[in-house]
Amino acid sequence: MGRLDGKVAIVTGGGSGIGRVTAAMLAAEGARVAVCGRRKEPLDSVVAEIEQAGGRAVARPCDLEDTAAARELAAWAVATLGRVDILVNNAGRSSRVRSIRWVAEEEWSSVLAVNLTGVYALTQAVLPDMLARGEGTIITVSSASAFRPGLIGGAPYGAAKAAVRNLMGHINAELRDRGIRATTILPAEVDTPILEKRPVPPDAAARAMMMQPEDVASAILLCALMPARTVVEEIVMSPTADRDRRAEIEVARRTGAPPGER
């Protein structure tokens, strides 16, 4: 028997990276998993892999920048799977322009919409089902940028990840006595597709020094498996070895600047 038999989980950003591995790990423990992401093809691939391994999963395309779609995702999961026990807010978006001096409002708003407002909308939408049953686990992948801001993560991403960390703390402060527990995972560099958005995407040597998606997924699984009496409020994760980012920071400092600006 799996340790999550009978549980239902939603995993956002489930088509690749941390979300993909997390969905597989939850399913391997017996959970029925609803994987969500912007593109249907990767989601279908994840579902096929889970089913081939003997697990159960369904897919639902959804762009969390659309708050109505986020709420519809929650309603669909309850209608299709009967309940939601675990919500993994993993979907993320970063900006091409990292500097607060040059980032445009449209890019700023898009990053906050996915990393913060989408999390708010989906979390709010799953809470009635969780509260009715007196139990629920909400795990949100934030970032070390939440407490170590800078040009590697960028101004919009760091601000959104700091805000969502605060939001998870609010859930614990308000709802833990009603059986709801919230966890914030705060990883530093992880080798995932979001790195391609950086002004200088890291090369193979740099990525080899980073954490891998399964490292963060293992932390998510740990929190989901804790008995209901225990909440892991935060996990901070970093690569064991540090690396030189100075050249990348200098490029990020200039990206988006008008000609002649420094």
C-alpha cells in the first residue's frame, strides 16, 4: 500500500522539471494526481508515464495567469476526483529583464500573476473542500530569491516569491487550527527549464553544480507524507557547492537598458 492511498493531489507546472517529478513521486505513493500546465502535450506525457508505472493521473491544461482558469481547475479536480487533499503550487514564471530599473510593467505583472496571484486564486478555490473535511496540505515552491534578492532571480520574481512565502505563513496563522497546513519550499538554483529565461542561460558545467528537480520533489513529498499533526513550515535548499555568477549578474544588470544607459 502506498502512503498516500486515497489522497488526491493537484500539481501545477506538472509538465516539466520539479512538477513532473513531484507528480510521479506522489502517484508512486498511491495518490491520484491532477497535473496542470500551459501545454497539453507534456501533461499527457506525464500522465502516460505515471499510468505505465501503475499510478493514476489526469491532466488539465491551465495558465495560472488567468485567475478564472485557476478557480475552474480546482472545481474540475473536486468534480472529477472527488476531493483535493494536497495542492502543490509549483508553476512559475520569470522575467527576461531582471533589473528594477528596466523591467516593463507588462513583464512585471505577468510574473506576479503566475507566481503570486495564480497561487492565491487556486489556493482560495481548494480551501472550501479542505475545510469541509478538516484537513488539507498546501505546498508552494517559492525561491531563495525570496530572502536573497538580486539580479540572478530578478526583481519581479524575487518580489513575487517573497510575497507567496508570506501568503503561506498567513495560511498557517489563520487556518492551522482547522486542519490546514502550508509549507513553503525555498530552493536556490535548480536545473529546470525556467533557466532558459535568464539573460545568460547557464551552461552544462553550471547546471551540473545545481540541484536537480528530484531533489526538490523529494522535499515536497516529505512534507506531504507528514502526519496531519505536523506541518513543515519552510524548507530552505541550496546546492552544496557555490559557483561564480559575476558575469551573469553583469549581463542581467544591463539587459533591457536603453542604449547608452549603464
